[in-house]
Amino acid sequence: MKILVIGGGMAGLTYAIVACKNGYDVTVAERNARLGKKLSQTGNGKCNIGNVNVNKFCFNDSPLAEAVLRRIPFAEYERFLHSCGIFTYTDAQGRVYPLSDSASNVVDCLRYQLSKYGADIHCNCQITKIKKVKQGFAANVDGISRVFDKVVLACGSGSSAPDPEIFDIVPQSMFTPLCPSLVPVKIQDMPPILNGLRVKANVSLTMDGKKIAEQQGEVQFKDYGLSGICILNLSAAIARNTVLRKQGKYVFHLDCVPNMTLEQLTQILIDRIDVYHNDALFYGILHNKLAEYVLRICGGSGATAQSLARTAKNLIFDFDRLLDWSMSQVTAGGISVLWVNPDGLVVQNGLVALGEILDVDGLCGGNNLYFAAASALSTFTEEQRKRAFSRA
């Protein structure tokens, strides 16, 4: 069987490796100059390659994600990684990294497998049209028209690129709206005094006054707005609503003193307010710049302990917009579940679709790389996977 895999990211590489090890004639077409370009940049170069706590709640409400998770538990994904020479460790939060702590090393392992088992690799090769013919599918690969028995779409999305890409290969009617996700957010009238600060906080996101999501972790204050893993995860809720065409007013609420109750913080400030200077009220509790901002919001020297505590525990930032595709880790939206058979991930035009081109997106922490690889593995039978995993 001759197979064309379009895309050399995690999904495409995984599919191509397993197919090659099962004896198929595999051609990989990658539009970038090298395979695994985006993969080599993940996890700040360390490659957060998965998460042992992965479950359906880590993804948007998608039957495709649930079907893939059911067929490919994390242990099966780990067996694939080991068969490619990638060995891992797990941190306290369940995030999985390669022992090498090197994303480029992971890409090297995957590329080596393709080379070892004879894949035909074409980089700087963008395939924009596929034609259904009697013998299968016709595609132009580096100027030569070739016919394949199967075509696999693993071409990712517009994330980490200047613009999103809609492929002529799949009719645009099959796509939901697309939106950058896991992305920093622009805040209306962001106060310059906070730029560069980092704070551990509990963060809630409200839409029209109703809480729709919450996260805990480090918030990074930027000149344009907010970033940090917890903010990226909350951006996914906004992106998902955008895909569903839901609109509203979003507000971020930061509890900047998460380790104290409102009552505890209020009492500390009551005890201090008559003996401490204003700029010392939050010593040992908040960064000086953040404390200065809280005091400013509350009116300065006349502020009560109660109002200062309430503000520090509920610092409000009005959402403006998600930042652009180049700063996003994934794309919300993609080929709609309405057009995809979960068994084999076959689109109604006969193509196989994997990874981020599907309408599946997950939270930070290795979930999206896991889904990309697992979606590829799920299209093979258990016997085919065993055969591939037994060949190093």
C-alpha cells in the first residue's frame, strides 16, 4: 500500500513510523525545511511530550478526543516512544519529558526511525490539492504527479505561524471557525506599573458576570496584558466560545494572595494599618509594585484594611482580545466531528485526518502532543501497533 502523509509534526511522524514498520510504502510531505519544526520548539525546548494524568476533561468536549483516549491509553503511547528510543520521566504535576530534556533530540529519534525504515521524505513540499481517482488519490509531490492508496492529513494548523491555513484538500465547509488558543491575552488599559511582574495566583474567568473557568499558577504581567500557563489555559475557554460563536464580556479575576483567606488577610492589614506606612502594609505578602497598584486602586492613604484585602484577593482585568496565531500553541476548531468517522478518523471524502487539523484542542501540559500521536496510533489495529513497537 502506498501512503502519502501530509505534515511532519508529531501526528504525521507517528503515523509514518508505524506504517513504515508495518511494511507500507510511505511518503512524507512537509512544507517546512525540516521535519518536526514546531515539535522541536515545544516546552521551551525541553519537550513536554505528554501527561500521565491525561483524560477527556483535558480537551474540549469532543467525541473524537474521547474515542482516541479510549483506544490509546497513555501506556500505549509510552510504548511507542520507547520503541523510537525516547525514554521519559514524569514531574510532580504528571507532565512527561524526555530524559534528554531536549525537544530537538526527540525529533532526531523520530527522524531516525523514518530514515531507518525507508520513508520517502520531501521537505519544502506543500501539497494543496488532492484529486480522487479510480486507483486512489492523485497528488503532485515536488512537481511529479503520483497516485496513492491512502492520504493522511497531519498538516496541523496556523498556530506558531503568521496566519492560519485553510487547506484546499478539505472543503472549507467541513471546518468549524478557527481561533488561536493557549495564547496570551491583551487587557484593556493594562497598568504599566505591573509590566514584568510574576505572581502566583488563583485566577477566575467570568463571562457576563458568570464564572466559566478557573486555574491556579503563575501569572506573568506584560505590557500588553497577561500570560503564564494558567492564563493560556483560560484563553482556551475564550477560544472555544469563539469557535461556537458565543460572545460576551470577559473579565479575569486574580486572587493574588491565594494562601490566605479574606478574613486572615483583612486581620493582618487591620493590625498593620495604624503602625505601618502605606508602602509597607503588604511587606512580606505582595511584591512592592503590586502593593503600590492595589493601594492606588483603593484610593491611597485613606483605604481601609477591608477594601485593600478585597482588592488584593480580587484584582480585576478586563479582557480585550486573544493575541495572534504566532503566539498561540494550538488552534481551537478544525475539521468538524460531523464530517469524521471516529473509527479510523476518516473524513467523508476518504482522507484520514489526524492531530490539530481536527476540531480537538487540549490544555497545556503535554495534552496536545499526546493527542496528536495518539490520534495516529488509534488508526492502526492492535496487531499493527504491536508489530511496530517490537521493532526498534
